[in-house]
Amino acid sequence: MIINADLHIHSCFSRATSRNMVIDNIAPQARLKGLQLVGTGDALHPGWRKIIAESTEYEGDGIYGRDECSFVITAEVEDSRRVHHLLILPSLEAAEEIAGRMPSASTTDGRPRVRMNGAQILELVHEYDGMAGPSHAFTPWTSMYKSYDSYMDCYGARPDFLELGLSADTDMADKIAELADIPFLTNSDAHSPWPHRLGREFNQFEMEDVSFTSLRRAIGKCRIRANYGLDPRLGKYHMTACTRCYRIYSPEEALEMDMRCPCGGKIKKGVDYRIYELSTWDEPHHPPHRPPYVHLMPLAEIIGMKYDKGVTTKFVQGIWEKLVGEFGTEIRVLLDAPLEDIAALDTGVAVAVEAFRNGSLIVIPGGGGKYGEIRFPAETLDAYFR
């Protein structure tokens, strides 16, 4: 069976996260998005574990169900060098025991800081038959490759997976030779439950059933059918850029300028720069097991961009609800729904989805803390206004 899964989100107990990030909201929104499996996030927090236990029904083999959505126990931790790690665990009980064995520098946040290094975290998670790997591995703030040049330096062993993060994709990561045998995950890191955040990146797995055992087998044996995610150029740290004026620099230019912009701002190393430093090859070398990476963007953002409206406005949400109501899920609208059927409901959105599907959208890359932007090419606008 084919399962769409977003394995990295946060709860209402994490910093800068919506109070709406509770199971009662996440489950129905995941179903509308088209996700069958969602990571709980924040399972090391006792308050969140209590909510998970009270809001779901245990279905066996590490799966907790609510409103036709299955949850697997996950958490993110920050280690002693501020590197973030994603944990995928077999049960709430395992999460509770692991939390009790992690000397913590912060117990109030859903994503705790722990006085452990990557190797210690990986070893502890493996004691409970869980999985662990680096979160958003290339970002310039709290990632493995921010602090280390190799996953062996971080973990002392092969991690179970690597999460690409919003500012990288397979073409970028497969320039690094040491990652050839590592499964790549794409997850949303969502801080709110709405479908323009939840599932904005997700994985499509081939699984025997919806269970922790099957998920572990799918990741371990590289049974990932596809990674779906944002165009990494839209990430706010994709390119090397000034944090004040957002001017973009090539890695060579940034080095020549000693990471200082003429405007007086600091040039922030982007994911492009870090991969430039780590790369074995100038072009990606995809191993045979690597699945396709499909660039995706939330439907509400496509609608909002088309009509120059905010994604949370009643206008955009009304069109979104009409489309999802007709085709069942957002993912189905984005990937599978016939364009003529979309056009029957909204011609403008059909034109926008077509441009998105055929890759003709113009992307203005982000960097320095500013998200990238998307523009429609002139011929797409002409088609809409004809």
C-alpha cells in the first residue's frame, strides 16, 4: 500500500507554535491534506504525551489513530552542540523512558535541549528499536552540517535517515558522496495544523500496512516511492545572502568580501554555500535506490498567488474548500485532478496549477532570512486574461 506521511511536526508545547497544534485539529486537517500517517512531534514532553494518550486510540504496533489519521510517535531534540535530531519511536512508553534517560537542559519546551551528543542520542534511541537522524540537515543554524563535516563526526555511525529540510532537495544532497546510502526524508516541520503548513513536505512510502514495523522497514530498505517538497529556492536560507538588504552572493563572492555586505550587513552562509563546501561532485550522482523528488507548493499559496490574496483570507479558503471538497484531498488537487475539471470550478486556479505542474513558474530565490518568491511567467498570465 502507498502511504503519504509527514513525520516531523510540533505541538502546542513548542516555542513559536500555534495553540491550535493539538490532535483534535491535526487529524482532520491531515485527512484533508491527503496524509495517512503523521508524526506526533514533541513526544518527550509529558504534557503532550498525555494529550496524545487521551486524544487517540492505540491501534497496535506503534500506531495511534484519530479521525482516519494514523500517528506515529516522534520527537525532535537539540543536542549539546545545538544540532537538531528527529526521533521516530515505537511507542509512547518508549518516549517516556527515553525522556527520563536524557539529561535535559530544558524541560519546558516541546523540543528539549539535552546534554548529550549525536552519538549518545542515536545509541539511546536504538536501545528502544527507534530510528534517529539529523533534522533539516543543511540549514545554517541548528543542523548537523552546520556543526560537522560528516555524519560520522556527529553520530560515530550511520544514522537511520537524513531529513533534507525546506532549503534543500535530492539534487543538492546527492552531490555529497557519503550520503549515497542514506535514505532521505522530507517533512514539513509544521508549527500550525493548516494545510499550507502541515504536509507542505511529505514522503510517499510503500508499506505492507500502517505500523511502526512497516515504517521502519520502508525507511531502512529505501522503500520510499517519492519525496515531495517545496522548491528549495523558496527557503529563506537557500542562497548565501545579506541579512540586511538580502542581496544574494555566490560562495566565491562571499568569501572574497569576508562575509560583509557593502550595506553594512552580514552575509549569511546559505544551504547552497554549505553544499558547495561539502560536495564531492558538481552535479548530483543519484544512487539506484533514490526516489524522485517532486517540487510541490501548498494549494492555498497557489490560489493566493494567483489572486494576490493572503492564504488565510476567506476568499482563498473558500476556493480551497471548494476544490478539496470536489476532489477529496489537497494532494489530489495538486497532482492528479484533471485540469479541465479544476477549470470547471475555477479557471484561474487551473491555469496556476498547470504552470505549477509543468515547472514554468518563475522562482526568485530566498536567502539571508528572506523567503523566496514565485511569479507567473507572462504567457501564463496572458492565458488567464484571454
